[in-house]
Amino acid sequence: MTNDTFKLDKCPMTRTMAILGSKWKPVIIYTLSKRHLRFGQLAAQMPLISRKVLTDQLKELEEDNILLREAYNELPPRVEYSLTAKGLALLPILQQMCEWNKQFEGHVGACEAR
Amino acid sequence: MTNDTFKLDKCPMTRTMAILGSKWKPVIIYTLSKRHLRFGQLAAQMPLISRKVLTDQLKELEEDNILLREAYNELPPRVEYSLTAKGLALLPILQQMCEWNKQFEGHVGACEAR
DNA sequence: CTGTATCCTGTTAGATACTG
DNA sequence: CAGTATCTAACAGGATACAG
């Protein structure tokens, strides 16, 4: 679903899904909503995602202007990720997804379940 | 993203995305929101989806109780699809996806753009 | 009319080892 | 610390032909 061609689709839903519709992106966005995080902190909060995939997803989200990547030329290097306004505006949608799931599939966990 | 294992994920967002996150499902749900439709009518309104994929997606949505499939034993056969309450409850989320896209990526088309 | 069956391709994401 | 590089498996989606 993250294929770039879908971002050119005529349907706004399809275009949004092209940005949001991969396994980890909603979780990454939600995790970054609470505070700016460094790469390692993000990885620590999502132990099930491999570092390669996390890197890939972060790069795509940056290209879509969902998040901001700030690299500091220090040793050891430090990179901070944070949501842009465009990314912050996705949070109500993610919130509704949580609520829909809890309403129709029982209260298995909270949105913080990661 | 439609893998069944994701539906067992602890995160409610991931579980919702496992149901909603494929190329055509949002469009199918939106198309069915206006009225009950037969298989051929659905296919006609979404000329870009192949019949095999449409069948697959409808089957999955039925298994997830998003839509209702009613088959009439006539000749020629007739099958009608409609949204369940659970499926109808997804519409506000899809609506928000449309609005988010239009707000941040310009007004390329309406939700009806299919 | 409403699908199945079969085959095929590109993409996603995971494992593992390595780098500035 | 924050990634790259490489390889691989699984999956989603599409083309085409056929069936009840």
C-alpha cells in the first residue's frame, strides 16, 4: 500500500492510505506524538520492528512531510524525529481507529499498548 | 497489511489497519455506504480493480463483519452487498482521511472520485 | 451473473552482517 | 549512535482462462 503510484491516485482515501497504510507507520506516528525521540529511543519503544524497516519507514514518512528529521553532527551522532503539522493532523484519525477497534472488538488494550 | 496475524496484534491501530489497510477496501466500503450493491454494480463503479481481487477483498470484509453478503438462489444468480453497523462506523474515519488529504495535498478530487 | 483456478510480478518486511 | 548492504520469504495484487 505504500507504493508511490498510489499517492497519485485520484481518490483521497487511497492517497491517505498510501501514506499511512503500512505495518508500522501508525505506531511510529503515535509514538512520536508524545515527544521528540531519537532513533534509538524509537527503536527501544518498538522492539518488534527491525532497525532496517524502522529506517525505511522513517525515511518515507520524512519524504511525505509527516515527520521532521534533525541530525546533529556530533560524536556519537544524534538524530531526532518529531511530527510536522501534517503529521500531527493525522492523530485524530489514529485516535478514531483505536476507538473503533475497542468498540467493536473488545477492550484488549489501550492505544499505549506498545 | 491484511495479514491475519496483525489482527491479533496488541495495538488497536494495527488491528484496525489490518482490516482497513489494503489498496481497495476503503473504496469498497465508501462505495457501499451510499446503497446496497450487487457484485456487478460494484465492479462497474470500480473499473480498475480486477474481479478476482474484488472477490478476495469482499470475502475478507465479510469475514471481518464489515459487510453483509446476501446470495439469492436465482438464475442468473444475484448477490447483494451492504455494510454492517461495524462497517458503517468506519465511515467517519474514511471521511477524515479525505479531509486530511484535501487539507494537506490540495483539492485534487472529492471523495466521490471513483 | 458471480464467481474459481492458475500463474505471475512487484513490494514489504524480516534476518543478519557490516560501517562512519 | 544511527544507520547500510545484502539476501530471503511471504504476501498482495493483477492477467487470463474457465465454471456453475
